[in-house]
Amino acid sequence: MNKINLGLLIFFCASFIYSNDNKSQFDEVITVASKLPKENYKIPATVDSVSKKDLEIFQPSSVLGFLRNNLAIDSSSNGGPGQLASFFLRGSNSNHSIVKINGVKINPSTAGGASVYNLDTNLISKIEIGSGPFSSIHGSQAIGGIISISTKDRTLQDSVSIGFGAGPDNYHKEYLRGNLVKENASVNVIAVNNKTTGFPVLSNSTLNRGYENHSIAGDISYGYKSLDTSLSFWSSKGTTEYLVFGSPVSQDYKNEAFAADFKLTTKQNYYILVNINSSEDLINQNNENYLGILDLTQTERRSYELLVHKELKNLFSYSIGLESESEDVNYSSYGTNFRKDLATKAHFGTFEWEKDRSSWIASVRESDHDLYGNQSSWNLGFLHQLTGPWSLYLNSGSAFRSPNSAELYGFGSNQELLPEVSKSREISLSQVKKNSALKFVTFKTSTSNLINFDYRDYILKNIEEASNSGIEVRYKWINNLVNGSFILRKQNPQDQNHNQLLRRSKLSSSLNLSRNISGYEFSFNVSAFDRREDFGGISLPGYALINIASKKNFTENISLSVKIENLSDKDYFTAATGNGYYLNQGRSLWLKVAYDLR
């Protein structure tokens, strides 16, 4: 963990860099923490925001890699590109976080989490990561938090660009982007193809496992007087090769998300939002199981939401709304088959008060599920501006995860299962200046009714509990020497028997530095994670990774990006099986050339 100590030293040195008290350069609008966009200094929860510029500077090869390397978030991967991967916000389970693409939930209603590993980073314009309970805003699964990803590129001018990328293991990428802007309308489309022969995913295997991805994303927006409309879509299709008990197999996948938003402001200053969206998560196996059957899992989801917001003159505002969600699940796995439709209806509201230097925000949601009935969730936040640039934030809440369709109707299923429920609280102290932002966070979460397999009755039951408590130090700064950010997280994720939760570390950190020198944008990233445990008592050693990157615009139309990941060629493992460790990318060189046609 020497890299953590190095990061701490740099952090404390940077803390003394001078900055005055004018408007902070870190003020920004956040969309993930409430039903309406809100300034980040008015949000009591912890939210990380990643801009398109951040992605261009650090050039991550995957979404999961950026979460791990740049934000010190625990993750696991069953090998290289396209392989099954998970992340663990605030030490929660991998199915305790929602992932949304352009506001559309893409989590499947079967085993596993959202397929973020199929989302190409070239499609992304912004990422927001909210840590903590968010069920009162976003519904089921938001126990650990939410990751909201936008592919909407609101450029102000017409443009067409193409790009080419190359990397290890015969990796290559091609993309085409186009933007059209005319008065109060805009159209944005980007298409990406990438393919790799991959590398062996297990330490005891010599078989390369490849990956192929074809993606397209876009949005159309139009504004007329007090009405704004937006249509967005994302589609990702391809093939993933992997191993099952050492045997080579493959699967075809498809992930899609579509959304239509209508925003209206009335003469009475009511703000009305209507959202209609749909998503699909599909996996088709290309190899028969031992029964001679080709398995598949498919989740199709449709959602409708209506929101009405009103802001009053006495610094009080409220938002009330309703949401209807339906899921159609088609499931076939090793002889277990079902097809089910499940629906959830929800009513929600957010109420805010502001007076002098303090404000309160309360959110509540009542969800009505077809099978288990009603489930309540809530959040209560308090903000108070202290002396000078310091502010105090308090946040508490209750969140839940509904049993998914596989748990209700699949192998070992139990239709008497109850939702998993968490209670969380967070206290943070923040200092925001013009060129720096410092935040100390302490948090605690307890989760009950966790679903696990009961081998005595050979059925799934609500028999587990878990908890996590910890502290975070977060620091960002901008100055003439170097721009940077630092995160240090110390936590204690454990079950009811005080055993460390699997694949989650107790200590992690990330240090990110960048500077522009003579037109070259240089970046440096180091991340470190403490040891973890995996299934079967296998120990996953701690590790530290170093990544460096550079980007240069050689002309107004041509740019070149170069990145070296895992500079020290570290052998590190984030997951294991009884047959060996899952391997990760060694030292690797990534190149990308972009050309603007207009």
C-alpha cells in the first residue's frame, strides 16, 4: 500500500495551495440526486461527476476501469473485455446499484448486474455516480447507489468526425460521429465497432477469449417556447467468448435503451415532466447445455413517469409524481424455464425548505409490486453553511431491492421472498473555494433480509445481513502546476458473522493528475486496493496500478491519444474460482486517432 501513502503525501501538500473564495470552478449541475437537476452544493449525498473532458484526458479503455482506477470503487472482472464484471458501491452487493443510460434503467431482472462492460467509452458524454440510498428517487436496487450515464452530446455547432483505435490482443476500433444543429433543434449520432481476440481469462488456461461489439447511440432534441422534447437511444450488440468449467463457449448479447422526454413550463410556473422509456437485456447462448438446449435470458422493461414540480416564493418547493414499470422476463437456464410479467407502480414526492444558511430536503416513495405488495423508501437531508467556505451535510435514508424474477421463479426460487432493505446515514464536512474542493465523509449502512441459498431446505430465503461503515477523504484542485483529484476510502464491509464481504476491500485510494504542456495533455493515475476475499476462502492480494496518457491536437482536425495501462505490468486479481484466478490486462499500449471532417 505504498502508493496510498504516496497519494496521501501529495494530497496534504496540495492542500496548502493557495486559492481564494470566489465562485468555485467545481460548481456544476447534478441530475442523479433528485428528480430535477440541482447544483452540487445543494445535494446532501455524495456524488461524483465525470465529464467528457475527464474521459478524454484519462482515456479509460472501459467504464469499469475508470470506476476502479479513477474513483477507487471496488470491482471484479472474469477476465478481459466483454467478460462478466461487477462493481460494489459503498461495499454493497453488485446487484445493489442501479445503472441508467440516458435515464433508462438497464439492470436485468435476472442474475447479475447491468452490462456496463458493453458500453463503449466513446459514446459517453457524462457519468454521475451517487453513493448511498437512492430508492426514494430511483426505486428498487438503489441500496449502494446509482450510476447515471449520458450519451447526449449537446454540441453547439455542426460537426462530423471519424476515429480509429488500436490496442493489445489485436484490438481495433472504428467510430463515426455526427452532430447537426439548427436553431432550437439538434441531432447527435455516434456509431462504434470494436473487436479483440482477447487473452486467457483464467490463470490455468491458455485459451484466448475474444469479444466483439457494435454500438450506436444518439439523441434528437427540439425546443419550442415553453416545451422541450428529447428522444434518445442506445444499442449494443455483439459476441463474447468465455469459459464454462474450462470449456470454450460463447454468447450473443444485445443491450438497448430508448427514452422520450417532454418538459413543459406553464404560465403558473409549474414544471411538468413526462418520461416514456424502454430497455432490453438479451443473452443468447451459442453452445448447448448438457440437456442439449440453447439457454437464453431476456428482460424487456417499459416505464412511464409523470412529474409535477412547483416552486413557491417562500423558498419552499415540491415535486410529486407517479411511475408505472412493467417487466417481461424470458428465462431458460439448464432446464429451468419460465416467462413472467411483473409490474410495479409507485408514487413519490420531494419537498424542500430553505431559510437563511440552512435547507432541508425530504424524499419519499411508495412502491406497489405485483407479488410482495407495498414497500416504502425515504431520504432526509440537511445542509448548513458554516463560517467561510465550510458547509455541513447530513443525509439518511432507507432503500430496498426487490427480489428479481430468477429469485422468484428460477432454480431454488421462493415466491415468499421479501425485499432486501437497508438503512444508511452519512455526515460530511465540505470546504469549497474557487480552485479547490475538500470533503470529509463518514457513512454507515446496515442491510437486512438479504437473499441467499438455504442448503438445508434447498431454497432461497431472506437469511443474511450485512453492514458497512467508513470514512472518505475527497480533494480536487486546479492550479498552474498541476490539476488533480484524490480519493481515500477506509471501510469495513462485513456480514452478520463479522466476515469481510467477498471481493470488497477495506482500504482503497485513487490519485489523478493532469497538466497541459505545450499543447500536450498529460495525465497520471495511480490506484491502490487492499486485500480481499473470494468464494471458497481464496485470498485476493492487494495491488496498485499506474496508468499514464497523453493527447495532442496536431492540427484543427487531427488529434492523437496514447495511453499505457498497468505501467508496472502488475499481476493483479479481482476475482477467482476453485480452478484459478481470473486474469486482467497486463502492461498495454492503447492508441486512438481522431479526424474532424467538418
